[in-house]
Amino acid sequence: MANLSSVLEVTSATHPGMVRSHNEDSIAADTEIGLAVLADGMGGYNAGEVASGIAVAMVSTEMKKALAAKKPDELNGKAAETLIAEHSAKANAAIYQAAQSQPRYSGMGTTLVVALWHDNQISVGHIGDSRLYRLRGGALEQITRDHSLLQEQIDSGMITKEQARYSQNKNLVTRAVGIDPEVDAEVHTYTVQPGDIYLLCSDGLSDMVTDEDIQLTLSSLQSNLPLAAQQLVQQANDNGGRDNISVILVRVVRDFPVRTGLLERLTAWIR
Amino acid sequence: MAKLILSLEGSVIREVPLDKERITIGRKPQNDIPIENLAVSGEHACIVTILNDSFLEDLGSTNGTLVNGNPIKKHILQNNDVIEIGKYKLKYVGEGPAAHAAADDFEKTMLLQRSPVSAKAAAAPKAQGEPQAMPAPAAAAAPAAGSGPATPQPRRPAGEAQLLAAIQILNGPSAGKELELTKNLTTLGKPGVQVAVITRRPQGYFITHVEGATLPVINGKTLDAQAHALNDHDVIELAGVKMEFFIKK
């Protein structure tokens, strides 16, 4: 297993916001294996926290075990995508069973976004409306596409992205972890460039802070990621902080190819 | 449930609940809201309601549809919007007080269920029965969002109402140069050497150290790593450059 702790710089922040009494978001990041996981739970009492907690704990610990058993060159885009899909499905089954067996957890669920960096690539899986963004060369791009009613309305041309800001239907997800016996994560793989900054966030950020302000914050404060994370949370709170806010920021410091061929290993050794 | 209040020259004619997915407005009698007036087109406009959102669309009418005085083609209705069709006015009232109380609950992320056979009700708030720590959902937010249910849209409190400040450079080749702080974040200094950021917040302006071994100096005092509130006529020293912060209005 490749160790990416010298390749990725990770910082995170999570805050209950200005309105909610408790934080139902859960986050985890492990630079060694190059993994970041964020979940935004939903459900009465503390069931939302339970659901997001199960999802993040299961995905991060189980994926760490699975990755430890793999050689770096076994982990290509396809294998990474399978790994994310499998472990999202396992988390779904665990939450679903807990919700079925205990009445106080009935109906609990969570969104999930999982990012895994490997061999100059990132594989990302998501379920629901928690997002992955990428800042590259000063431009911010939303990589994941929400599984939400609003996104479907945008896709069908019913409303524009601009109009979507004023919608009251912001919080209806069309896919979630733990609600049904089975769920499919949407998983894709992208090429990574040194200098990229990735942002995983819950809708507590993306609903309260415009993409323009996220872009401005990340590009002006990229030399100080902890401050950038703190500023993002602060802006969401300054704008009302109506939901829990969680962010994970990951900077790719340099490239990280997996060397496979004999020649490549030799040149790596000579250098 | 949302409703429209139809009025002419200040006197209310009728109230129309938005209880159908599509409600049409026009001169022809088959419209859901018929308006007998020559300035109104046969099929003038329609309102499509999906859960909490109502979309007003002009159906290519001759004289157009106004919302709060502005002509629109398509518009997501916000509480207290006034639609004008000819001389008639239709006021949009988003939700009754009962629904308003649950608005905060509803705002939580929840799953929109597709299958009607599912035991869980369609789009049922999963947070039912959760004690709300904040008794007034809108109290913590929306200083000027009007009387209606606060919309969870990205607000920009840094709007016209907020004060505007600027910095003026006091020494060096750019002395006298002024920079208005109109953005939420403005970085100052030399990347790689020393950078600080001035953030514009509802409470005012703040300066925070971003990078470099030296910390910014304000009025001769070196800052720590925390954000520091800026006051009118503060003098900032950064990477050898002195500048004055001042409130413009």
C-alpha cells in the first residue's frame, strides 16, 4: 500500500451552525491511505448522528483494512471504484439493519461522499447532496452532482441554476444511505494534478455560501488551508448557518504515480 | 398551503389556494383564475406548484406579467410577492402560520421517496418529534428577510446596508493608492513572503494572518494568529508596506 501522507495536505472543520442544537455531520480523513469521508445524517433525536457516524466509521476503517491487503499496483481506477461502491453498500446495510431493529433509529439515513486518491487519480463516490469540489488553476468546479430534487429540476430545464438558489426545495435528496435495503453509490475517477485543492462539504456549506465565494476563499487562502476551512464555516454562519457545516480540504502537494514496470522502478531507484 | 389573494385597486376579490399542480390565469372562463378584462390575455400565465416551490410563468401574454413591478417570463414565487396582470394584483402568501412553525423541521435534509408502496411516507420529515432547541426558527438568521418564512438561500448580508471600507497605502512607490474592500475576502501582501486577509463580515471588517514568518502589525502592535477587528483609521504594516484602514460610508 502506498503511503500518501507526504503527498496530501488535509484539514477539516465541522460546526453545528447557528440554528441546530447538535451536529449530525460526520467526517474522517486519513492521509496515509489517501481517503476522505463525509456524511450528513438525517433522522429524529440523535439518529442522524448515529447514521452518519456509522457510515463514516465503517467506510474509513473497512477501506483501510481492504487497502492494506492490496499492493499499490493492484489499485487502479476500476478497483478503487469497486472498493468505494462495496463499502458504501456495506454501510447502507448496517444503517438499514440498525434502523429496522431499533424503533428510535427508524427512518434514519445519511448522505455520503467518499474520495480516494491513488496513482495520480481520485476516485469519488457519493450518495445524496454532499459534494466534492475541485479548485484547479483558480477555477472551482463541482465534481459530484447532487442526488436531489433540485438537481433533477435543473437537469430537466425546469429551473436554472440561478433560480435554484431561491428554491424552498433544497433539502430533498433522491438517494440516501440506510433508507432502503440497497443503494448504489455514484462513483467516478478523475486525473489529479499537483496543486489541486479538493473540498468535500455538506449542504450546510453549499446552501449558505455561493460557489463564487467558495472559489474566492479557496483561491485567496490556499496557502493556509486551516484558515480557508475556518473561513468557509464562518461565512456559512455569517449567512445564517441554518444547517450543520462540514468541510474537508485536501491539497495535492506533488504527483504520486504508482511505479509498476521494471524500467520505471529502476529509474526511480537511480533518481 | 400557499395561496394567492386577488385584488383590484386595493379591494380583495377572492383568495385562491394553490391546491393543484398547475393553476392557470387568463381571460377565458376555463382558466382556474378567470379575469374578465381586455388587458388580460386568454391564457395569460400559470403557476406550477411542486412541494414548497411555486413557479409563475407568463404564457406569452400580450401585455406581460409583472412581479413586484418587474416583468418576468418565469419566476419562483417568494412570500409576499405581488403579481400584476393588467390592473389586477395577486399577492402570493407562501405558507400559513401552522406550516411556518414546521418550516425549520422541513428544512432538514430528508429523503424524497419515490415508491408509493414504501412504508415511509413520501418526503416525510425524518426529524419529526425532534425537540427544537431554537424556539423561533427564523430568529437566528435573516436580519432583513422580511416577515415571511426565512428562505435558506445564500444571503449576502454584506449588501448595501453594510458599511464600506477601504485601505490607502501610506508609503513606498504605490503611496496614495486606494483599494476599496468590496469583496468578502481581500488578500494583502506578497505571496511567499507575507500575506494577510481582510474579511468583510456582518459585524465589520477583520484582519487575519495567512502566511509568512512575520505577523501583521496594527497601530504598532504585532497581531497573533487570530482574527482582529479593524477600526476606522487603523494603520496596518505588512511586508514593509504601511496602509491605513478607513470607513468610507
